[in-house]
Amino acid sequence: MDWKKYLLINLILLGSFFVSYQVFGANTDVIINEIGAYEASGHEWIEIWNKGSEPVDIRDWKLWEENATSQNHKLTTTTDSVVSVGEYAVVTQDAAQFILDYPNFIGSVFDSSFVLNESGEEIGLIDDTGNVVEKFTYISASSFSLQRRSSFLADYTSSNWAEHISGNTVGAVNYFASVQASSTPIFSPAPAASQNTQQASSQINGSSVLQYQNLAALKINELVVDPESENEWVELYNTSQVSVDITDAIVCDARNTTSTCKKLVGAVGPNGWLFVDLQTRSFLNNSGDSVILKDARGVVVDRIDYEDELTPDEGQSLARKADGVDTDSEVDWVVTDTISPGKPNVIVSENQEEEGQKISSTTAKITKKIPSIFVWDIVAPTTAEINEQVMISAEDTADPRGGIISFVWDIGGSKLFGPVVTTSFATSGIYNVIVFATSTSGYGEQKNIEITVGRGLSQNAEVVISEILPNPDGDDSREFVEIKNNSIGQVNLSGWSIKVQDKKYIFPENTIVNPSGVLVFYKAVTKISLVNTAGKVELLNKDKSVVDLVKYDKPQAGQSYSLVNNQWVWTNPSPGTSSNPAGLVAGEKITNIAKIVGKSSRPLITKIADARGAVKGQYAKLKGVVSVLPGVFGSQYFYLNNDNAGIQIYQNKKDFPPLAVGDSVEIQGAVSEANGIKRINIKNSQSVDILSIHNRVTSTELNLDEIEESGAGALVWVEGQITEIKSTFMYVDNGVAEIKVYFKQGAKIDKQRLKEGEGVKVVGILENVKDEWQIWPRSNEDLESLGMPDSSQDEETAKSTTSPGEKYLMVTVGGVIGLLLAFLGKAKGLALVSWLKKMSEKLVKKP
């Protein structure tokens, strides 16, 4: 045969080989990515994923199952059998049922005949030639789906597989990430400026996966540095609308070296969370450290430095107050007991914790999360009787991205599943119900609901229902509801309401109840009829949260239901009295519509110094000058100073009037404390009355060797020498003692202006944090450089402190140099001698 023809035929055959294997050649890139063994019989599934660069046709593949009678299960489909690059497909027990369960799943669906074991068994994929593509024994997962941490590692142990926290991510990116051990360099050098650094992308389930150039969408969102058990971990949050691939990104601590950083493998779904197990309990320091996220080039993407009040204790986490919200300020972060890996952070403010408050909705108390991922529609009772069967529903909650939502309810530690659940409560109290929602779109969110059960709330509330008259003798207009204030301060009930069945009476503006006082609301005003058979009366605050309630059986005519010694009893009516002894007949006829009686049992605090020593809850009315604005040290408080004393003024919703440093104001609120720091909690901006503006703000000199607790909160100044500078603080020594100067992020202190060894005058707020005194400067203007020490003074000091031994040593050195001069004078000439003479004179010269 002619050699040219022979060559042509072989080239054609060779080319046809590549064409015919375009679909089949990448079959080892198809992996088992997620296992739904936890689902009910007939609903089980196995997710597979094509992680390669070419499509794969799996029409004649088989599913291997070790424990089955027939180990090789055929895969059948009525649609497309090609798994595209980045596509998620599923092998199901019943393809039709799977489509009903997950109608928004967009990948290929294959029908088969397996039965998965929740405790684990060997499964695998066999290609059309009989070769094993993948085969392994999966670990147990009985509550939720089992999924890979890294889809690129052939590791089938618990190091690379884990059970989802609340459902599954079938058809979407897994939410776990893994730390990859590697002896190779963690990241390669950044490309030269002339190189093309345009965004690279691939496709995962139809969404772009950004490469390392675009990790700016990722935020460090939560971290646990001192776990009660298990390992330390970091959670990442994706603020963008596309998936982000973090393969080859790294997490570092404050050491920030390539030998200590952790290399990551995984991806984060759109607006999703990624849980990073650091695989150790000793990577992050418990007393303070840094968590640094870098891309594959080593460029810092995000960083959080924690210490002092931002250091979580054992079993706590440090979390962003709102997922992904980053203002480059410490106010973004809070230490919380509510740890939430892989789902939205749920933060209850300090003021809410102190006062037992929760944000609420009209039907049930639901912790709000802004922005909300799902369109929530929860139907739940606000109250219930002991052992009463109640229904809670989230079935009308929707995912705006079209995903199907699965629900898991946590009620007192017990888990219930489904959009609608029924439960009961064995004892009275306020129950917190948590619903976890996970969508097939890859998103997850939770909501908290509070249900008040049974009687006895009045034992724990400050403003309570103290007496009701459902069935008076004669005219029903004598029906009344009495409200009592058990606190030590006035309470403004404007906007509060009394609710009976579906009718409500809202208290008008300036409805004030004094400490230990009562208000009586008659039917003539409320237009509400109390039920004469059996009924319930609720007291709701301005946020529509149930503050108190009372349920009663069929009332006796002419008898009121009264709270006596924390017990509800039927007795003779006595509206308007501060106490209600059983059997006591009212001494006089009450004609007022709303009667206020009683006086405070504690004096009103009017001085800042007295407020610092007062007990929690005591009412204060203080005057002073604003020394620190909201947003400098924290967005929820400012500082008020007067008579060399100062205190925080706190409002949890940041509801302040426009303020300026130097404003003279009068505030009203209750004494409180957070992290050992005294503060005054105010209700809103109306609790602050601006009296005058442009007043002088003065500071007092701080005596470091005699700091007293009464001085905390004051604006002080101190002069001294900077002995040490760290990332968020420095130490200043005035020759008597040393004090820590802490740089709050909102103060925006420029540390480049500061030098160790220089003198400085520091002005700032004095506070005691974890038994350590600190000064918090408000801005760069509070740090005045006094310059470096005078060198002439140092010389004089050195002269006076030169020891005889030092003088003898200098004389000896001078003698040796003289001998060298005599020798070198002959060998090297007069020029060299002259130079050495000058040097010797300097060396032997007395300091």
C-alpha cells in the first residue's frame, strides 16, 4: 500500500477514536457525591456529580450494592442519560416519586431498584465496560443526607464525609468544606501585573463557580475557638448570587505562615454557608488570635482579630450579627451561646437577654433575620394549656428561587419533621421552638418561635395582669382588667394592649404605671366583654409579644379572679389596690376609669456616680454631656459624663436622636450591666432630651497607681512612654505603672503614627474589662505625640550611672587601641593613623 494512503487511513482512524470517545472518556470523573439513605422507603436517592471537563453518558452503567440480592442494579431513564460537566444527577428508588418530592430538580434522574441502609453499606458505580468507577462503604447517616466534604478527595471516612445538619443539598453544592493536608507549597506566587488575571469560571449545576481571583464575596461568618468537644471550626458565608469554589484557598491564624495555614477544598453555594472543620482543637488560641482567609495566591480575602471582649469562652462562638454584613468594625461581631454552623446566625442582643425580651410577630414570637432567605409564613399559637395538642405550620413558606423546602422542628430537644407538626407541653413556661428549613436550591434558614404554656407567667413578669372581674353582679359594664407594675421604675404602656379572643384594647399615649402601682381598665372604656363561661385574657406589649396571660374556668357571679401571693384565687373584687388579700371586700366604690396608685420603693437615681453603684433594674434620670457618640465604640451606645464620672447609655435598636459631642442631655432608663461594664438601658430616642449644645467636654488626669472602680466610664488622660504596640492595643508606662490603651475599630486609630519608645498623651474613656483597666481613645486626636526622649538627657543619665567596672573596661580598650595605633603607624601611613586616633578617642571618651 502506498505509504501516503496508509498514513492517511491511520490518521482518520486515530481521529475517529477521539470523536467516538468524546462522551465516554471521562467516566472516572463521575462520583457519588451525596446519599439520601435517611429518606423513607421509596424516596431514597443517590446523587452523582460530574467533576470532570467532559460530558459522560451513563446509559448502560450499573449501581453496585453489596447487601442486595442482585448486586448490579440497572440505571434507566426516559430523559437524557448524559451527565454534563458540573451536572448533578440522581439515581433513585422511584424516579416518579423523586420528581414529586423534588419538582425543581433540573438534573438527570435515573430509576433503579436498590434499598439503602442508614447504618452504611458498600455501594459503587460500574461503567458500561464492567470497570469499577467508584466503590466504597459509606458511614452511618440516619437523620439527614450524607455528603462529601470535598468532592475531589478519594477519602470515604468521616474525615471527608459528614451528615447534613438539617436536611440535604441534592442538586446543589454541598455545604461542607475540608482542610487538605499537603506537603506542597500552600499557594503559588501571584501573577505578574502584565499577566491576564480575568475571572475564570466553570459550571456547577448551571451556576458560575468563581476561581480564586473572586473570593471577595466570601466572609468569615462564625468561629469556635474553644469547643466543648470535637474540633475547632470556621464558617464561611457567600454574599454573592453565584457559587464560589474555594479549592486551594487557605485559612491562617495570627502566625500567618505557610507551614501553619490550612489548605481548603470545597465550594460555597449562592448566599450559602460553608462549614470548615479545622481538624484540631489547638489551631486557634483561646485567649486571642486571628483568623485570616486567603485565596490561592495568598491574597487576604477576609480577616478577624479577636481578643478581650470579642474572645468567646468554651462552648461559645464569635459570630457576625448579620450573616455576611461587614463594615470592617468590631460592632459586626458578637460572642454568643447560640452556635449555628451551616445556618443563619441568631443573635439576641444583650438588652433583650437582660430584660427577657424577644422580637415578635403578630401570631407568634419569631426571631427576625434580615435579610430573610425564604418567604416565611408560620402559623403557631402564642399560648397553650398544659398537655393541649397544638399545631404549628410552615407549609406556606416559600423559596423565591423555586427550591423545595424540607423542615425540621426542634421542640425541647425532640426532632419532628415535615411542614406541619403537632405537639404538646407537659409543664408551664415559655417554650422556644426552632424550625430549620433547607431548600433544594442550596439555601438554609431557621426561625425561632416562642409559645407560652399554662398559668404562672405572672410570677416572672414585671408588668402583669393582677385581677379580672368576668361576671360582676348587676351591670356588665363593671367588668374590669387590672394591670400591676411590679418593677422599681415607671413603665410607659403606650401601645400595649389587652386581648380577649379576637378583640383588643390598645392603651393610648402617655399611659404610665408607677412603680408598684396599678391601672384598672373597665369595659366602658375597653369595649371588651369578658367571657362568663371560661376564657383567657392576654397582656401584649408594644411589639405584640404576650407579656402575661390568665385563663379561668367558669366564674362565680360577683367574684374577681385575683393574683394573691403568686397564686390565682377567686375573691371579692378590689380594683385599684396594690394588693389583693383573699376575702377582702373593697373599702370604697371605684369610679375612676383608670386609677394609678402606689409609689416607688427605691429612690430615683439622679447622679452618674450613684448609678455606677446602683443595683440592676434601678431607675435613673441623669444629666450630663455627651463625650462619645454612637458608632465610635459600639453602634448601640454612647457615653455620658458629668462631675468626673461617666456611664454608657445603651439602646439595643440604635434608636438615638441626632447627637454631637458636647451636647448636654437628660436621659431616663434602668441601670444594667454587660460584660462587667455598667450602663443605662433606655427605651428609645424619646428617652434622651437634649438640653443645650456646644458644651465643653473635659477630661481628668488618671493616677495609675490608685485607679478606683468609681472612676470607670470617666473621660481621663495620662502621659507616659509607649512600651509595646500590638494590632489592637498598646501599653503606656508613666514611670509609676502601666496601662493598656485599646483601639476600638470605630475610633479608626492610625497605629502607623505611633512608635515604641516615644512619649504620648492619651485621652479616652476608662473601663475595666475582664479585671484589666483600659483607656479607649475616641479618635486619633486623643493621641498626642510628646516625641522621643531627649538624647542629651540620656547622656547625662548614662554619665551618672557609669559603674567603676565599665570605666576600667573603657580604659583597657583605649590602651589596646593605642598599641594598635603604634603598630599601624609604621605599616599603613599617617592617614590611617589619623583616622584610627579619632575612632579611639570616641571609644575611650567618657559617656
